[in-house]
Amino acid sequence: MAKNFKVSFKSPIGELRWVSIDQGGIDTSMEKDGSKMQKTATIYLTGEAKDAAIKSLNDIWEQAKAQHGIKKGVQPKSVGWKEVINKDTGESTGEISLRFSTNATFPDGKDSKIPVLNSKGVSVDLGDHKIGNGSRGVIHGEAAYYDAVGSKGITLYLKAIQLTKFVEYEANVDAEDLSGQDSESSEDFDEIPF
């Protein structure tokens, strides 16, 4: 059996969304009885960047098929990109998204830190700041072949994020005074009572 196919892959410049690279990661499990903690980042592409990414990932799929002896006509579940659909209209927005992920920790339990680089490729420390939607840059990673329970395709592994524009994440909350509106609450508080 051929060794699993894996190649370096760098996205074109695009808009970063849903970047979660903090220590601990996020739970991406769809199972009720277990968790799968991962660090993830998604990039949205349009125009020439979109076309270049589609061509590159489709070429990678063809290389993986050849290496693994996959018969002609076998369709992948995914080759690493997904068309973005407007939820209200059901129509394409003209964008594609590429979602990169990696395990949040190494097998020994240590954090799998995702490097952040500036536009010149120099490592930067964001401290307590988080990459927000609307930031721009590229995602560095690997494109790898998978074959799981009959579905085959290409998945993208996250290695680093290089920023050309930084937009800090801010939780937007439209809070209002709810005093007296909860029939099961009998008191207001200024401090958490535990």
C-alpha cells in the first residue's frame, strides 16, 4: 500500500474568518460521547485567487488518485474547498471557503501552537489579541489524501497563518436591560453569586 499522499499547500491571499487557534482549540466533534479538540482557520476566496485555489486543489486530488491507484471516475467527497452559499437565497455568493484544521494538542498533551506571521513572514506574538473576521492573509498548511469508510478526498491541515491585514476579534453583544422580564428570577445582581 502506498504511503498516504501529503503535500505542502499555501492558500492564496483572502479573507480570514472563524480563526480559532487559542490554546485548547474548539470542539469539532459531531459525536455525543466524545470530543475532538482542534485549531481551525477558514479563508474565503474570490476571483483569480478562487480560480487558482480550485485548480491547485483539483491537481492535488489527481496526484493523490494516481499515487493511491484510485480508479478513473471516482468522485471525492471533498478536495479541500467548498462553494459558499447564501443562506437566505440558496444561491452562490461567488466565493469558496477553505477550512484548515489540526489537533489542538500533540500526543504528549502539549499545545500545538500555530505560528502567526506578519506580511514579511516574521513571527509575531498576538498576546491576548485574537484574529477576527475580516482579517486578510494566507494560510500555510498541508493538503492530504484521506480514505475513511468509503469516502475519499483531500483535507487541509493548519500549520501557520500569515497576516496582511489584522482585524481584532470583538464579541458584539446587543445587551439590553432585562430587569424584571424573567418570571423565574427574583433578584438582580451585580456580581456573580458563586
